[in-house]
Amino acid sequence: MTEGPEHYAMNFAWVWGPENPSLDKVARLAMNLRGADAEKLEILLERWLTGLGYDSESGHYFQGGFSVAVQARGNGGADIVFVSGRQDVAESLGEAVDEFYEQVLQHLTTASVTWTEQPLEL
């Protein structure tokens, strides 16, 4: 069995650490994916996004306590930012990333993924 790209492991020290003692900040986790089979990625990505709600005003997809901003996609790549905040920040962000992994990433065998924890913001 061939494994898909690396799965993100929730960094609780990032979202619950000293930078966020009141749990009132917003966490953004950026994902940069490159090198996937373009057709396969597009099918998987579209299927995943269709399962989420969509806010046309903000351009974000959402579900529960997280939202997703698709910044770029195409040619076997995608730049996506997962966003969550408040007290359920770790749970909802973890849920978003796990769902994305299960529905998209684990089905890709040639892609590489970089996860970037962005600075927390109010």
C-alpha cells in the first residue's frame, strides 16, 4: 500500500499556549500541496468542498467551527488555509485537517505537502 502525503498532527502548544491564554485568538493553518495528479486532485478536492457550506460573501467554505479559504488550485497543486478560533480551536481545526486528509490527501500518492502554522490573531 502506498501512503499519501504527510498528515498534520495538531500542535496544541501553538493554539493553547502562552500566546492564547484566553482562547480568543484565531488560528490559521496554511497547506501548500504540489505534485499531485492534476485530474485526481481536482476530483477529490471538488468532492470535499461540495460537502462543506459556502459563504459567497467571504469566499470561504465552512463546517462546524472551522472555515477554509482556497487561495489557489490547479495543475496538481492547491494552497488552502484552514481557519478556526475561540475555545474549540484545536478540536475544530483538527477535525478539518483530519477530514481533508481522509477525503483528499490519503488518496494522493505523488503529492508533497507543507503545513505552516501562521501567527495567531485576534
